[in-house]
Amino acid sequence: PMYQYSLPFFINLFKSSIDKSEPCSDVAKRIDILNDFFMEMLYKNICRSLFEKHKLLFSFLLTMRLQVTMNEVSMSDYRFLLTGGTAMEEPPPKVADWIPDRMWLELFKMGKLDEKYAALQATFEVDMSKWREVYDSLDPLAVITGTRKPTSMEGLTPFQELMVLRCVRPDRVLPSVLSYVATQVGEKFVTPPPFDIAGSYLDSSTTAPLIFILSPGSDPSSALTMFATEKGREINSLSLGQGQGPKAEKLLEEARQSGSWVLLQNCHLFASWMPKLDKILELMDPKQVNSDFRLWLTSYPSNKFPVSILQNSVKITNEPPQGLRANLVGSFLMDPISNEEFFEACQNPNAFKRLLYSLCFFHAVIQERRLFGPLGWNIPYEFTQNDLRISARQLQMFIDESPDAIQFKAIAYLTGECNYGGRVTEKQDRRLLMMLLSDYYEPAVLQEGHSLCAEYAEFTVPAPGSLEATIESIKTLPLVIPPGVYGFHDNANLTREQNETYAMMDNLLLTVGQASGGGSSSSEDAVGEAANDILRRMPEPWDKAEVQKKYPTMYKESMNTVLIQELTRFNNLTQVIAGTLKDIQKAIQGLLLMSEDLEQVFIAIFNGKTPAMWLAHSYPSLKPLGGYTGDLLERLRFFQTWIDNGIPITFWISGIYFTQAFTTGASQNFARKYTIPIDTLTFDFEMPEDQHPKSKPENGVYCYGIFLEGCKWDWDKWELGESDPKVLFVPVPLLWIVPCKKADLAAFSSYECPLYKVSTRKGTLSTTGHSTNFVMPIKVISSKPESHWVKRGVAMLTSLDA
């Protein structure tokens, strides 16, 4: 919401580039100089107001706008890089088991884009060893651009090689985009300008404020105070909040006359007053204001911040250094830890310094885990320095009270359940938080040479010493931290990098619009064709009255009720889908006005995304349009088979709309069969060795269609095992869900694995009291301790993203 730029901003920037660029009498040469200078100036000015994660996105957007405009890259190729293709057909069978489904599907879609790409998949089997080399390489771009490239890639441009890389190794797309931008428009466009208050100050004026856009852990006030001292300026600061409006107005009035500077902090906390500030700035006459006056603002991103202030201001981002090492250093430079008196004053300094280091390490780990998305935390919590401050003070207090017998249980409870846990709202995340903390608050930390990560000996707790010695010890830690330090398998890096690629491509897609590019096919033709295809494949709604005759409501067979409820939900969904597609067809023919909602559906279909209007009436799904359509049709076929052939022996649990109703049905059948109160029941889980049963179980239900993320199923040991390299998801064996009395639940070495519908893992409570995503915990056999899999982020999913 803070990225707002006005036309006058661009005009002033262009005028400035005319004045500052190198003059030349040759008009053609002068235009080239002006273009290059303006582009660099635009990049630097915009870049300083962007967060780090968006700087490469902006560089690539700038490059692509130039190349598409100059016809160096076709719009259809560019759209493929962003979407992975929009073809609706199913690909042919894979030619090898090691090929991921998504890779094979996207190569197929690329072949549908243009005839010249068809050979990529057609000759895949011939070049299998070369493709495997690309897939396994640490630098796949070097392989597909070198002499060992697959034959079908001969003659492809550097951009088309990026398209292939998206299909085969999406985790390496961002480093390759960086190289591509540097090669096409120059290194300077991948080297963002450093944080520079002085440079930003030169671009400001008395009526154009300077805004620091904040991120967690950043605090530009000290740097600003230092800069004000250098410039010999007085700076008056005020933290905004309820009732601070009159004080702020008085400060501004005095500063305008005297020429001093004003710093208004945390504008996002006083959104109701911001329109008043907007009015004050609008009415400010530069001729009546002291030329030395400057207004500085700080704010977290907020959609309530006045757009006019954002458009007429100089925006600056200041983010704290990233990475575990920088996080640890920052913690030891933070008050009160940086206070020598606090650091040295404990009754048991050796224990305090070791446990304090361990606490700071824990603080860094839980923040770094957020980079790994749902693998790290279901909800990305904003853990703050205040959590660390209060925990450090409590640590010292408890050690002072009992220096010879440290109360680990009490310290862990206060730190985990209260200080950090106070902001953790999700049950699985709270379990993870306490299990992580148990590694850092334990007696072993007090032993010399103790490593905070068993897999890597270099992460030992430093010997107790001075504050400076501890910081120097931190600086010897490696810059690149392996995922095992955070509790993950090495595959977690692959997941993180893939998610970063797809997130960047989705963001870029928002900037593209509806230009189809390539050939004569317009966006209307493409969407019309997709609508026809989906409508043609969509079956008629079920006649529930007829089905109910065959499957009446029965006391001893709750699955009949589950079936009718499921058919009702799917009928509603298919009617919404069919209705919107028919309306779109009419709108394309000019027979119906394209409403705003219908336009959003149109854009989504054109981009190969599942429309939000459908998802509002649907089961949770992250699949693209083609995958969603295929998955929906498969679900409809499953229920049609149920209707035709009777209650199935094995249930496709992933195909059920409301999974909790299905599991409740299984419980009801058991409770009514044995006349047991249903609230005394729970579920036990088994993976039967007979994976293809010929008859229903005596009790419970057999289910298939679940996937494991974060580990694999070891078929030899018949338990959870570590993931194979580059294999992110694996199918779970046939699962037997067995209702039983809570008192009769079998005890065995297991991991209580959460089952989710989709990989985002977070959901909301629906009106039924159930989560829209979490289904239930499933106990799975494991010889490793539960904490191992919790830290790995292991979960089960009923549906994948592709």
C-alpha cells in the first residue's frame, strides 16, 4: 500500500535527468544518453523506497517492459514465464518416475504455446540423461546454456532458457533472473543503492516530507539524529497516538517558522489524524515556510495512509540485516543486553551468559523460520525485540533468585507460554515453539562446548566472557546457514526458493494486464475457448431426490447422509461455475454487460488462475485453473461411482468437500453400532500392510489420497523416514481410520501429524466450528522423537498446489 508514485514525480524526475545527463550535439546519441540516464535515475529513486524482496522484481519488470515494447520478447512467452502456461489439456504419461508432475505438466503447456517448443517434451526421453543432469545440477542454468544442453534447447534465446528453467528447476529461477537482468540492461540494475539519508534529503523540499517505511526490527531514528547533528539541525520528535494530534500540529507550526526538523513516528498508529496532516501539507505555502524546515515520518505499511502524502513524498526503506548471524549481533547490541552493567551483574554469570546466548539464538531461529513459509510457521508471527528484552530480564531475575539451582521449567514457561507464546494463536505453532525452546533452555547448555545444533558442531555456545568477546564469537559463524540449524531437512531450502519464485511471478502478473501477445488469438478468444472446454466437460447436477431414494437417511449408515450433503455442496459449486462461464460467453458476444465480478473471473481464466468467485463457493484449493478443473471433475466422478456402485471399500478422502463431516459419519456409525456415546470416542490410525483390500473394514474407514510434506514414508521400515533429495511430497499409504474409546487408544512410538487440506496450513474457523484448512491430527508410527518431525515441519495434505 505504500508504493504510490504520481505523474508529477515522474515528470520532475525526467526534467532532472535532462539537466543532469551528459549533453551531446548529436540528437540520436543525446536521446540514447537521456534514456540510459533516466532509466538509471528512475531505478535508484524507486529502489530506495522498496523492500529488499521487491527490488529484484522491479529490476526485472523494468527489463521486461523494455524488451516486450521493443519486440525482443513476445508477450505470450513473458506470460508463460509468469503463469506456467494456461493450456487445459492433460499431458501424456511421464517417461520417468523421477520427473515431478508439475515439471512435466509445464513442459507440456510450453509445447502448446508454440510449435518450436513442442520438441522439449517430444524428445525428452531421447535426452533423458541430459535433462537429469539439469535437474540434479547445483547450477542448472549453466548446464542448459553450455555444451551439455539437451538437443531440443538448441537455438533458444536467453529468455526462452528462463522459461525452460521455470519448468525444470523453479527454485533456481530468481538467481537466473538476476543474471539475466545484469546481462540485458547492466550490473547497475541489480545493485540497489544503499540506505542513504543524505541523498534522500537532497531530493526533498519543505512541502515534500520524507517517509521511512518500517519493517520489524528497523529503527531509523538513531541514524536520523546523527544526520541532523551533522547538518547542524535541531530535530523534535513525537510518537503519534491517541491525543497526540494537537501536539503534532503545534510542533509543525513552530518548526515551519524556525526552520527546525520534525520527526513524527508510528503514523500507522494514528491513522485517524493522517487526513488532517494531509490537509496541513496541502495548505502549506512554500514561500511562507523556512527553507530549512523538513518533515520526517515513520510508518509501517498501512492502507489507511493518505495516498497524496505518499505520492508527493520521498520514501525510504530501512530494513534490519537479514540472517541468523546478523540477528544475533543485533540482539547483543540491543538494550538491556548491550548494557555492560546488565550483562555482568548476574549472581551466576557463567550460567547467565550461556543461557542468554542460547535465548538470543532461539530468538534468531524463530524469526528465520518465517522465511520458509508454512514449513516454518503456520502463521508468520511478528516476534519482536520486546519479547527478547522481557525474557532476558526474567532470565537474570530467576538466576539471581536461585543461582545454584536454575529453575528451567519456570523460565521456559514464562518465555515460551507467556512472552513469545502470547502472540502464538495456532495450536501446532505453540507446540513447535515450546519444542524449539526446550533445545535452548536445558541443563546441557551450561556444559562447555555444547552445540545448539547437534548436526553442526560450529554452533557451540561461546565460553562466558565480555560482551565484545561474545559479539566477536558470533561474527565467526558462517554467513550461509544450513536449514538443519532451524530444524529443517535440506529440502526446505528448495521449498523456500520455489515459493519465492512463484510469489514473484504472481506479483509480476498483476502488472501485465490483458494483453495476450503472439498470434491472432485475443484474450476474448482464449477465455471463450477455455469456458467452452470447461462447460463441455462439466456434468449435469445430480438429482438429489433420486439419489436419496437409493441412499435414504438410516440410523446405522451415516455415510448416506454424508453422500447427500456432499452432492448438495458440489451441485452448488458446479452451478456457480457453469453460471459464470455462460455469463462470460454472453459478455464476450456483447449480449451481457461485463460486471466487476465477472471481469475478475475473466482475468483469472485468462491468467490460468482459479477465479476467486469459484473459490468462495468451493473446497480449499491452490491449484491453477487447469489443475482445479481436472481435480473437480475427478471428485465428481468419485461421487458418481459411489452412487452407481454403492458405498466404496476405500474412500478418496482428498475428494471429499467437507472432510470433518465424513470423519464424523465414521464415528457415528461406530457409536450407533456399539451404543457408545460419541463424545467418548476418538480415532486410532493404522497403515494396513494389505494396501488393496477387497472388503470394508469391520469398523472405521479405509482412506487414500493423502500426501506427506517434510518427510517420506519408509516402505521397508514401515514408518516415517527422512525425505529423499528434491522430493518434496510423497503419497501416504492406505490409511485405516478406526474409531475407538479414548480409554482404549493404543500407545506406541508415534508422531501426531496434522492433516491439512492445502499447503498454506493456516485457516479460519467456519460457522460449523471447524477450521477451513486443518482436518485432524493423525498418529503415525515413528522411531524418532516427535520433536524431530515437529521441527521438520512435517504435515499431511489432502491436495497439492499443482
